[in-house]
Amino acid sequence: DKTLRTYNSNGFRIWRIECDGEFKTIMDCVEDEMDIRLNYTNAQDHVPAAERNNRTIKESFRTGLHQTPFKAIPRVMIEDLAIARTDMLNWFPARHGASKYYSPMTIVTGKTLNYEKDCKYDFGADVQAHTQGNPTNTMNERTIDCIYLRPNQNDQGGHILLNLNSGKRITCGRVTE
């Protein structure tokens, strides 16, 4: 649903989806509600492009996981690592993709990569999240200890972090490694 909304809001029309037959019960409502033709594979068959894409995502995820300094990481970090790695695959043009010069993200959304903002911090980096826009002369904390998860893909920029005190995901506009 999220993917279809992204494409539709940027002027693309999805008219056909190739998918595995095991997802038929889930996808029937998509076919009815969104006027999309679904082509289900036969039993024991797969969609080769999707299988290759899944393998690429798994390899990227494993690479990201092994680059972290941690022996074990919580579920919230696993989820954000998966999102970060799939987002990164769309940041750069694919070798045999639709364009030599434009990334899938640029083609679909019109947004370009801001290397300084989007690639400044690595997943798992120790950062301080700044809690106050304009610091005042009070005893309230001005930063929070966090682990960097990924850039926030909104118009303002910012970052998605794991708060080490609460163990919860937070967003912040400014961080320091």
C-alpha cells in the first residue's frame, strides 16, 4: 500500500503486479480496490527479478549487520537496519536499471541524495541527540545518548535514533557523533 501510494502520488500508474501465488489471499483486495491486474506465479515458481532483488537486499543487510561493533542488537535496530539498507539501494543508479544517471529514488520521487545529510553517520554510530533548539540556562539535559539508525526521509531532514535510556526510537533534527 505504501509503495503504491508513493508511485501514484508522483504521477506513475501501476497497472500490473507480478507476485508469488502464495500471496493470493492478501493481494485479492489490492486487485479489487486499486484496479490493478495481478499475475500470480504457478506453484513452485518464482518471479526471477523479485528473487534476485530479495537476495541483493539480504546481502546488503548482512553487510550492514557485520559492520556494526555489536555482538547482539535489539529488534528495533534490526528493523531500522533493514529499512536503511533497502533505502540505500534506491539512492544510487542501478547498473542495469532504468537510467545510467538517475537513481530509482530520483526517478520516482524527484528527490536527490544529499550526501552531507543522508550519508554523514553510519548505522550503529554513538551520537548525542540535541534536545533543545535554543539552549537556555537551566539544568535540563541538552543532549541524549543515542545510537544512530538512519536518516529521516522527510522534507526537514533529521535523524532516526535509538534512545539508550528508553530503548525506543526517536527522531531528532540535530546530532553530534
